[in-house]
Amino acid sequence: MSRIRGKDTKPEMLMRRGLHGRGLRYRLHGKSIPGKPDIVFPKYRTVVFVHGCFWHGHGCSLFKWPKTRAAFWKNKINRNMERDREALSALKADGWRVLVVWECALKGRQRRDLAEVLDGAEAFIRGGGKPFAEIAEYESIEKRAS
Ligand SMILES: [Zn+2]
């Protein structure tokens, strides 16, 4: 298949391009930073993760436990979630502020407007207040019982 679309609409690309367009300069994939965040804003000591809802076990409209190989997936996804929790506490301990943008904020039936997501992200990054925030779809359905 040829790649006709000139525009990458993956959530991470949308965030990178949008935040750069708002004058926020970043580094990618901070390898030496806990959890290897997708986007790093050294000036604001802030990192952004753009999490795929399936891989990170988000209790949202995009997430569904697979019916086949159920034990394998449960184990894998629970491990990912455990790693996320560890990365978050390590980042907090190192004085990083953390924003998680979930895939469902930008994709799927309950997604938000891109501008709204970028507004929220920019306000968080520049704001310097709270240590943690996340942006997800509208009306996130019940968090799944784990
Ligand atoms: Zn989600």
C-alpha cells in the first residue's frame, strides 16, 4: 500500500506538532528519564506521555480485554500499568511534572477537539502548578475493576 496521506494523525504526532506550533520546544524520548517519556520539555521540567489505551489498560471506550489469549494479555497489560505507576513515582521524586494524554482524547467516538486537548496541555506545561494531570476522552466510562 502506498502512503498517500501526507499527514501523520497518530496521537503522538498531533501533540508534538501542536505543541511545537504553540512555541513549546521539546526533546523526544528522554532515555535517561524514568519511563522514557514521549515528549520532554526541559525548560518546564515537564514530560508528556501519549499513552495507547490498549497497551496501558485505560478504562475507556477504546479499551477491551482481548477474548483470545486472555491470561497473556492480562499479564502483559497489568505489567505495563505497574511500570507506569513506578515511572510516575520516580518522575515525581525527581521533580518532573507529568502529563498523560490518552489516545482516546484524540481518537474514537468520544474524542475531544484537538485544539481543546492542546489548550489543556499547553496550560499544564506552562502553568507550573499541579505535578500531574491527564487528558482523556469525554465521559470516560467506568474505570475497569482490576
Ligand atoms: Zn483511553
